[in-house]
Amino acid sequence: MSDAATYEMDTVAALVGERLTLSALKQLAGNLGGYSFVKVVVDRQTSTIHFLNNAKHSFHAIYTGERILELAPGELESSIDEYNKSFYNDTDRRFYLGILALHSRKDVETGQERQIFSLETVEVDTMSAEMIVFFYGFVREYLDPVLPLLFKPANHLQERAVLELSPAELPRILAHELFSTARFVPLNPGKTTGRLRAFRTEEDYRSALTSLEWHDIIVMHRVPDDIPRLAGIINAHHTTPLSHTNVLATGWQIPNAIQIGAFDTIEREKLDGHWVEYSVDGGLAEVGLRLIDEPADLGKRPAWYAQRITLEEAESQYSPIASLTDLRHNDRHRYGTKAANLGELNHVLAHGSRRLLGFFQVPRPPRENLLPYLARLLDVPEDSDLMAATRKLLAERLRVPRGIAVPFSF
């Protein structure tokens, strides 16, 4: 590809039929969780590869409909289910859609950083082992041969398919292997301002615990599960999106991220103990930390800090040991959430609920709703009584065990 073509890359819809250089990747790519990525479309009918410009096209399907199939405006959206089936489920499909991402990993033998490509599909794609090998091989021919290309299974079906193949035929990498090497992972996106508090050891944290305030942003290698409510969290070592502290961050609606090397940045820019603007954005390559002045309205506490929380009154009087069939959701404060939910489920199985179809009845543009999907799942006509069919399916598949619930007052 010529320098002129490279210079104009940011104005085109895609790089078509040419090798993807790192220079072209930089101009076409989007960024998510610190990774540069491009969307890939392989057209088997014309044996052509398309590397999409992320700034021009956010979805494979829209690019394919507009640029390759040349559909009339609105035609793709009006038949989106049929097109999605042809894109992701047909065994003899014309188009293979994927995501190509660039990663930096530390070589186990040399300890040096090296770049690799990963190739994956969307989670709903049902490619067989043979299709995966074809897709991988086609894309491999249009990349820099110096950089390794690894296939990343996107679902359990693909993981099983990959097991049928030798690593020599299909080099692969699993999601947790990539996750464990990422320098930046946006666990809970958001933006806040607060006083940065960096603790390299848990002992340092425990000794300063009484001085922590609601406006502090805490930085630790591993944030303890018993942290008080704060303004933000930065993990300097890897944790998982389902960690207790990230569940807390999500519930508190505060930014939380993994940032390897966070302590080096804080020390270099002398941020510890100072007020900063902290942002976590999946479209960036690292957390945002910007030094700011201490707010003038610091005494104005947030509503959650100042507002009195009223909990349900605990059951202190005698309540009988009860059968699960006698409980409903409102009994949770007397018998516990699990017992109350089992009682509620038992009631739904016996008497039904108007909420059973709720998820499928909500408009999902460009679809009016998802009731046709439910009808196919239930294997009944779309104009049939879906509520009755749903209750029948639940009655056949679910059983609430017999049991009793002991009240807290016992």
C-alpha cells in the first residue's frame, strides 16, 4: 500500500483486498479496553477481505448491507433477523465476520514485550471447526507475517470445535489468557473527582483506614472486600469483573479499573494525596488521572452519605416454621431471600404470572418485540397463546423441591 493511500485511510469506509499494515490498522482501528481493533469481513463469493474503518462503520452487518450487497435504505433493518441468520448461523454462508485485535504480551522465555493479533467472532456465531480454519487462514494471508495470529474462541461451541484441531493447524488463545496480560481493563466505566489515596500494602491501608473519606479514590494492588463506600477504585494487579469489589463499584456507580503500573504513574506525577479527576473509558488505552484543585463545595456531601437509610423491620415475634409452598416474595425479611424466592417460584408455576412474557414484549428496534423468537423456542405458532405455552414449558422443566423454611425468629 502506498504512502498516499495510507494517508487517506481515515476517509475511506474500509481497506479492501489489501494487506493490513500496522500503519493502516492505526488509522482504521477503534479502541476498547486498551486494545486496538478492526472489524473484518471475508466475502467467500469474491474471495475478498474487508478491514472496516471503525469511525465510519460501527457494525459489520450495516457495512455489508450498504457497501457489498448495496441494499436499499431500510432493507437490511426490515429483514435483520434473516440477514443475521445468514451472517452468523448458516453453514454455507457467504460472509465471515470477525474482530481483529492487536495485543502486547510478555514473552515467557525472553521476558520482552511482543505484539500479537487475536481473531474472534461475535458470541452468537456458530462456526464449525472447518469454517474457523478457513476464516483464520484467509485473514492470516492479509496480515504482517512477522506478527503471530491467534484465534480466540467466542463461545463454548467454538471452544469445543477448537479442541478438535491441533495448535499447529489453528494457533489459539483463550479469553482469560488475554485478560491476564492486559495492562488496562475498564471494569466499571465512569468519571469522578476525588482525593487520590495510594496504598502499596494492606498494612498501609489498614493503618490509614480511619482517615478514608467518601470522596477518596483508592489505589491498591488488591482492594480489600471490606472497603467503605468511596468515590473510585484502581486495581494495580489483575482481578475479575465479578470480584466483590467490582460488584460494589457497580452498585455504587463509581469508576473502577485495572491499571498495571498505576503506582509508577502516581509516583511520577506526584498524585498521591492530591485531588484528581479520575475517568474510566473503554475507548481509551488507560485510566485518566488529571490533577485538579480541591473543590470549594467539599462540605456538600452526596445524598447517599447524608440520607438516612431505613431497613425493613426484622421479625422479632414468633413466626411458624412454614412450607415453601406457603411463602411469597414479601416473606423474605422473615424467612430469608432464598426461601421466599422458592415460594414465589412455586406460586408462579401453579398460578402463572403476567410478567412471564415481559422480556419478550419490550420493543427491540428495529423489531417490534421478541415474541416471534419465543414462539420458535416454544415450537408453537406465533398467533397461539404464548402465555399458556410458556407455563406448560415451565411446568415440564422446573420443579420446586419440597421443604420447609425456618424463620429468623426461631
